[in-house]
Amino acid sequence: MSGLASKSQLTLPNAKRDHIQGPIDAPVALLEYGDYECPYCGEAYPMIKAMQGHLGDRMCFAFRNFPLVNSHPHAQHAAEAAEAAGAQGRFWEMHDLLFENQDALEDENLAQYAEALGLDARRLMGEVLAGAHTARVREDFRSGARGGVNGTPTLFINGVRYEGPLDEEARLETLIDPD
Amino acid sequence: MTRHASQNHSATALPAGTPAPEFSLHSTPDQTVKLSEFRGQPVVLAFYPADWSPVCGDQMALYNEMLSEFQNLGAELLGISVDGSWCHAAFSRDRKLHFPLLADFEPKGAVARLYGVYRHGEGTSERALFVIDAEGVIHWSYVSPVGVNPGAEGILSALEELQDKVEVK
């Protein structure tokens, strides 16, 4: 698999290929394998935001696609729409909009979000419908299956799979001490 | 069920190198599948405790998404539990599964017993994986703690080893 050959590359953010927020050499590296239509990923989304707010530049966050398309019929197009937004330099804005609107992920919604972000919506939807980013999403998925992802969300903190619960009591930021 | 007890169970699972016991089970109410029908290609046998329980659902959903990867490696995937074929049909339809679920239903758990992965107290199978080679010999087996989705990583590695073996020949 291109760019994701070794085991550590499957569980650590990779600046060469991944969408990342924060410095790649930050002491905390969080990698999420997620699905935009998965309700548990939707629950993790604000917690990860809170963790980013708390840790600031001490954390690097990367997101890889792991759409379970038979369970979630809109997940594939949503993933490809985020990648297509990434091709126009706005991956994270689309990523956030999708998680904030998990119940509205029809193609027409995706086009609306592209417009709301000031993107070329025709180009974005053209890429989604032509499958321009299908291979990229599949590569993410394969790397997850290789790295031990068995559902969503799966989180890796500094390359180690985080197995704990994702709820308010078990706030992620209390689990790690970057200092 | 504690982890310790589950490990005791797993000690009985048929290990690599054992010829895979033949079976014939219903895949639908009016069709049966025999293991020997797949001779000549690898088979992934995925025993799971029950239709509808959450972890199994995730596990089968994952394998459903992984089907093309398994097929690229020449393998056939078969799910097996002690549920009956009508239950399997409803579960499979609900989850849009694209691979057969076999009913180890009568006599209950007979195939799970043959493979050493029947849980007597619970009346279900373990969550156990077997990768069987083209000659019908078990190449790899793994028993997961019953509440843990074992993922697809081990299956993919085992299938790749089989492919490498074929290329060496």
C-alpha cells in the first residue's frame, strides 16, 4: 500500500498523506478512523474538539475514513465529499460540517455544504459522482483494517489503540499527560 | 464469562496443520453448503456467538466491507453461528450482508464442537476464526474473547501467507 507500509504508519498520523491539525511532532498524536454517518463518531466529534482546545499545539489530530457503507448508505459520498473539499483546500471545514449535520448527508446536502463553504460545488460534486476520491477512501479503510480497526470510531493515541469509553466521565484529555 | 475461562475454551480450538473437518450446513432454508465445495481456494470460517448481538453485528459488518479484500486474496468467507436459517436470513437482510451465514443449528453447535469452539455453558460458539487453505487444512486459527471484535487483520495476514506459499510453488 502506497505510503502506509509499516505497522507504525497504520496507527500514527502521517504528514505526507493524512489530513492533520496541529504540529506533526506534537507530543500527543491522535489518529481517528471514522465514518461521517456513524452516530458514535458524531459523539466523539465534540470530545475531540474539546481535547484539541485543551491541548492546543501539544496535539496533532489526523482523520482517516472508515465508512461502513452497507450500514451507512451516505457514508461513502460524505467521505468523498470531505476529500473533494480537501482538494480545494478545505477538508477540515467540510469534515466539521458533516459531523454537525449527520442526519442530512444526501448528495444535495453535500452540494449545499460545499456552497456554504464557498467552494466550487459543481467541481466537488463532479468529483464525488465520478469517484475521484474513491481510491483514497479505500486506502484509508484498508490501512485501518490492517492496523486493527474493527469499528468506528477507533482512536489511536501515539500509535496505541485507545480502548476506553467515549463519554463525558472518561474525557480523553484526562487520559493523557503530554508533559 | 471471564477472560480466563474463555482462554481455557480456546485451548481446545483446532490448531494450524489440522485437516479442517467436513460439514454440510444450511445457508438458506432450502440450500446447504459443504466445506469441500470450496476445495482449491482458501476459506475463512468466522464463528460468532449470535445474530443481532452488538459486537457480532459490528464484526460481520466489518467483514462485509472487507469482502473485496478477501476475494482479491482468492478466499471465500463463511459466517457460522448456532442461529437457524430463518434468523440468519433476517439478520443478513437487515445488515445487507453479502456472504453466506451458515446455521449450525441441528444438531445444535455440532460444527462448532468439531472445531473445538463450542461454549457448553452458553450454548453458542466462541468468537473464533479459521483460515483454511486450498487443500482443506487449517492454516491459522484464533479465538477472540467473546465480547471483543477480532477485526480483520489476522485473516488478511493469514490469507497473504497462503498466497505467498502458492507463489513459491
